[in-house]
Amino acid sequence: SDLRRREERGELLQPVLFILLVLCSVLLYLKVSLMDPGFVKADEEGQTEEQSMVTAPVPGNIKMRRCGYCMVKQPMRAKHCQLCQHCVRRYDHHCPWIENCVGEKNHPLFIAYLSVQLVVLLWAWYIAWSGLHFEQSWDWLQHNIFLIISFLLIVVFTIVDLLLLISHLYLVSCNTTTWEFMSHHRISYLKHSESENPFDQGVILNLWRFFC
């Protein structure tokens, strides 16, 4: 059959790989959006041993504060999210894409999702581009308008995804979060610290602690 001949020539490998990448992207999206990002619970107040190692350089006069919304003691680098109605450990930001916070538990998976999504978008961009054979005629434009719109949307989403991925990888390499980067002057344990970023332990160690 025609399907068998295509399989023997290896023509089905690329579509299968593309579908698997899309499926992986969807599964990562669901995982990141539905999982606990690191909510601080009343019976888990305080810092773990690993967190105390990371926050050791912070001045001792900075005390843990009790959240005025959910009334739990906030560990260092935690922040209350008004949309989730919880304090989140190592709070990065509340992402409208996933309708969930990005925090201590799901931040690495969020970066993995952005990476896989970028590969899918670049591949889709290539497919859309290969289908465009430009001609200067109104009839050609009418027949290809949806393909052109799809191509432009893919370009926009690719740029957004790429910028997000680059910014997050940069912040991770510095061992800081989006919230700390944007609100450095308002966060007590940062504005009273002698160093600009007391959590930075070097790019290699920062990446190792974050991903491993």
C-alpha cells in the first residue's frame, strides 16, 4: 500500500516525531498548570535544610514574616499570590498561560515546557514557510490567506516563547526570580543585603541546584 511504501522510505518519521513533540508539550503544559507550585502550608512553616543553605548569606536581622492574607509564616523567597490565594515558595510569577503560579516545585518543568514548545513552534514555522510559494496575484492571496495568518501567528508566538525562555534561563543562572528581579528595591531580604544578589553562587552551581 501507499502507507507501507512511505514508511519504508522513512517519510512517516518526521510527522510521527512532530506529533510526539506536540503531545509532550501538551502533557508538560497540563503537568505544570495542575501541579502544586510550592504552596506554603500551615504545618510546613519555616525553611527546609536545603533552603537554609541557599539563604545563608542573608543578614540575620531579616526575620520571617507572617503573611497578612493566609496567616502562615513565609519562608525566605516566598510570596503570597492574590490569584491563587496561597503563599508560594521561591515565587517567580503567576503565569496567565498556565493559570498557575510558577514556584519552587514547577519552575524547572515550566522551563522544560517552554523549551519543547519552542521546538514545536520552530518546526511548525518551517512547515508553514515551506507551504508558501509567493505569487503577486489576488487569487493566490485568497487561496493562501489562512496559511499566511497561521504563519504570522506562529512567528509571534515563537518570539514570545523565545524571549520568555531566554529571560528565565538568565534569571536561573543568577539564582534569582522574576519577582526578585522586578521588585528588588521592595523586598526586605534584598534591599538590606550587602550584596546585590545574596543567593548567587556562580552560574554552574546555580544551574545544578535548580535543575538537579
